[in-house]
Amino acid sequence: MKPDKTPDFPQREGRVTWRRGGHLKWLLLLTCWCGVAAACDFDGMSLKEVEAQLEEIDEELATLAHPTVRAGVGNIGWGSKPRKQADHLEWLRVDFVEEAEIDRIVLVPVVWRDPDTGLAGDAFPVEFDVVVGNGESESVVSSFGPADELLPRIAPLVLPLAPVSCSWIEIRAKVLSPRALDGAYAFQLAEVMAFSGKRNVALRGRVSASSLFGSRVGGSYSREALVDGATPYVIDSADGAPSQSCVIFYYTGEVPSLVFDLGESHAVDQIHLHAPDFSESVPQVRHADYGLPRSMRVEGASRPDFSDAVELVDFKRNTIYESGPVIVLRFPRSPCRYVRFTVTDGYKAPEAKEQHRCVGFTEIEILAAGENVAEGVLPELRGEMNFTDGDLGNLTDGRNHFGNILPLREWMEQLARRHDLSLLRPAVSRALLDRYRKQSNTLTLVAWLAGVLAAGLVIAVLMGRIARMRQVTRIKKRFVADLHDEVGANLHAIAILSDIVRGRLKSGEDAEDLLDEVRVISQETSEATRHCTSMVEAKGLCEDLEAELRRSAERLLRDFEHVFRVDGGENLKLLAPRRRIDLLLFFKECLTNVIRHSHATRVEIEVMADARQASLHVRDNGEGSDGGISSSLKRRARLLRAKLDVGSEAGGGTSVSLTLKTRRFGFIHG
């Protein structure tokens, strides 16, 4: 469908119509005249925007009229002959009383009570064109098809137009829908309206159609019913307090009348008579036409005595099908200040006596250019009355049994708007639920991640504790190893030097140099003891590992023939300080074991180092090894993460070999 103009629903004080700047306005523009739910795209909207849109829809729905259907008896509208196929052209045409510039066309569907699904539109066309014309000239102003998804609907379809001057409109149905009565294909409408401003210019026009359904209930279907102003609904607005009807009771022979003083002259052209509503009881105890007169004369005048009276309309109600919630009377514009309603034949209730009559209304509207000029005017009751049920002021308070009475055009537009919003709301709700579902999934994922993270933190804490415990164990082992290797070796060296000093003193030789060396070893032992938990803190210790190895060999092997060879000594400086210390302590422990246990006289020491690995070889000519490796050497080798081999030489003696990678932790940061 391609309307000529975007809908510009009117503003009304105290009533929400458009919300400026919101997403709702633009979505309604896009979806008002097409498949609403299918056309919506919420991907570009945030969760808050979708929530705000749903809130806007609910707020606006609370301000719109309700599609409350009427009860009782009345005409259905117009219906074409039933057809066997959906593809069949049926048309109807409304010729206006006079040419007018229109900007709205309203098509009201026939409403059917389905026992399974409730209320449903009946035989509204699936595909049709809306044509306007003057004389023989015509133009198509709107076209609808299956893609527009107009059905199902019980609400009126409001077609906004660019203002166009015409004298007739025509609806051409190309594809029909099945009617509820028998499933046959037909074209049915309850009412057709064409608005020029607030005036329905199609009211009481001349109707022609391609065919007419011949109902067995005479008067229930007719062409004239399309333009009589009666719809399947009652005016059920969203605001205003309800008002009671006013019913006047009198005896036959009396002619009651109501006189309205409009205060000034108005060019009146239309009267709306709102019937009393007694449908709240179940079952309903009053007839649908209760209180409506069978005939009534309406006159207008400029003088209060009606000496210049002009008949505006002579109302006659021939059948019950001519009644409804609102009876619309149209007549040529007539300037008048006073309007008189004279009942010539009142309503007789079936249970009433023959001489009893009554007439009653919920509201009487007198319209001039679409405005109710009688609102708030207290009518004067003339003639002999028996009594009245209700106040005369209720007839002009602007309210009916449901609340405020809406102008016809605004009422139709609110019903159409409610239909569009009711289609849009489920789509917004689904989008919102989808966002909530995604959010819930995200929260679930976050909860799982939080659980995994918490478990990871617990594991990390436990692993940290285990690592600290292992570190404490390593520190203890290193402390024992450092204390054993460093202090033990130094003490053993002191013992050896003491023996040498004693020998020299006995022979009368000078031993002062040996005593100085004992002092130096003692000081080193004291410092090593203070730093044995972390010997890296001993400043200057093992900065020159090759010199330290030579010095230790000289001290411990004074009574031994020994050879010390170094190949690649500069690469020893690339070892990390801690590893240099550990290598020195391993070397001292190895020499101490030779001194204590090997009974050797000669020791060969060989140190080799390159960019990849370093090795230490100590060989003696002692009694040899039984294949066992001392625990102290094993412990120190583990601290160095080095490979240790101990074996016996072919000619006697023991060979100790230690190999470690210089690049294990990267030269300096080992």
C-alpha cells in the first residue's frame, strides 16, 4: 500500500497522540499501513530504547478509545453476493450530497462474534483499490494487497489522503476473503466515511454497488446502511467519568419537546442522538432501541417563540434496524440560535400500558462545522410530563455511559491507532524478551566465568601456598647445604692448616703466613654463615669464579699433589651469581670428600666452559669409589640442576664429573 500522505493524527489537549522525538513515532509511520510486527527491526536499538518504546506504547494505549462493540439489534451494513472464488471483482460507490475536499477515508469492517476466537472482522477484502473522482474522471489514491497484512482486524481502517476535491469515492475489491456465515467469499463493510475536516461528507450519500447480499432478515443488510453513521462500536473513550441517561415519561396525547438555547446563531448541519445504554445487565433487560422515539420533528429558529421556525429534519424510525448507539441526522446548513426537538411518537415498552410513552437519550449533540455547540447548554423541557428519570443536564454534559464523547473522526482514528499499537506491542515485547533472554544468557555465562575465575583464584592461592612451602623447603635444603658445604669445607681447611702450623712450630719454622690464612678463612666462614640462606647477598663473593676455585684448591689441597686446569674460564662469568656460588660449594664439598675419604696423594681438577655448558671434573688416585654418591653432592647437584657422574678410574681412584647448561636460564639470569 502506498498512501499519498503520512498520517498526521491531530493533537488534543489532555490526550497523548504523537510523542515527539521518540522511536515510537517513526515506527508507527513505518508500520501503521503495513504488516506491523513483520516490518519492525530492533537490531539497532539498545535495551533501554526498546524498554522505553514499550513504555510509550502502554502509555498511549491508556489514552485511546476501546473497541467496545455494541449490543442489541441493528443493521449490519452492506455485503456483496457470496462467490465461490476469492478472485472476483466487487465494488461499492458513495456519491456525496455535494462536492467536497476530503483528507480521510474510513472503512469500518463488519464484526462477527466467533464462538472459538471471539470478535473478528468478517469478509474484509484482501486486495482492493480506493478511487476518488469527479464526474467521469477518477484516480486511485490507495492500494492494498496481502503484503499489507490488514487482516485480521475489527478496528476501522483510516486512510490519510493529500487533500483532494471529489464528489464520489469507490472501493474496488479484487481479492475477497471468506465470510464467517458459510465460508463463501464476499465483500462486506459496516460503514464508509469520508472526512472533510471534521465533517463526514459521505453521511447519507447515495450508494451503488456491484451486488447486494439478500439476507432472510429484511433490513439487516442494505446499501443505505453504509452511510447512516451507525458503526459496530459504542464510543468507549479512555477518559472521563460515565454519565447517566435522561428518560422522559409521559402519557399519550401529550407532545413533549426539548428546547436548546445555543446562546448565539450557529450554522448547524448535523445532530447526533446518543441512545440510552442499558447493556450492563446480563441478560439485557431493555431493548436496544429503548427510549428512542419512532418519530420526532427538529426545528431551528432565531427567536425564542419559534415564530420563524424552520424544519431541520423530520426523523422517522420505521424498523428496529434503524436504531443504534448513535443516530446521526444530517440536513442542509441552517443558521439558528434555538433548536426544538418535538416528539410526535414516543417509545412504548412491551411491558408498558397502552397510554404510557417515553423518550430518552444519553446525549444530544448539535453540530456546526463538526463542533458540538450544545455542550453545556441546559435544555428546557416543555409540555405535560409524568416524570423524568435522570437530570436534563446529563443530555449536554459531553459524556455517555463510558466517559467522554469523542468527535467522530477522532474516535475512528483512535480505534485505528489502537489496532496498530496492539500489533506493534507484541513485536516490541518479543524483542524485549529476546534482549532479556540474551542478557540472561550473558549473565549465566558471566556467572560461569566468575565461578571459573573464583576456582582459578582458589587454585592459584593453593598453588601459591604449595609453591611457598616448596620454596621454604628449598631454602631449608639450601641452608643446610650451604652451611654444610661452605662452613664444613672452611672448618676442614682450618683443621688442615692447624695441623700444618703445629708441625712447623715443632720444627721451629715460621707459621705466621698460615695463621693469617686461618684468620682469613675464619672471617670468610663467619660471613658465609651470616649469608648462608642467600649467599648472593655476600658482596664480592664468586665474582671471579675461576680465582675462587683456584684459591679453594690451594687451601684444601696443600698436602696433596694437584693439577688445576681451566679451559674457557671467561665463560664462567656468564653463569648467574647463585649458580656460581653453588658450583663453588659443590667444588669445595667434592675436595673435602677427597681429603676425608679417598686416601689419595694426587688430585687432578679440570674446568671447561663454553657458551652452552660448563663442566667440572675432579679425579684422584685414592682407593676408588664403590659406586655410591654422597648425599651432599647429590643435594648440591640438584640445586644446580646439573648432571652428576661418579665412577672409579682404571688405575685406581675416583672420578667426579658435573655438567650443567650455561643457557638453562640464560647466562646471567640463571
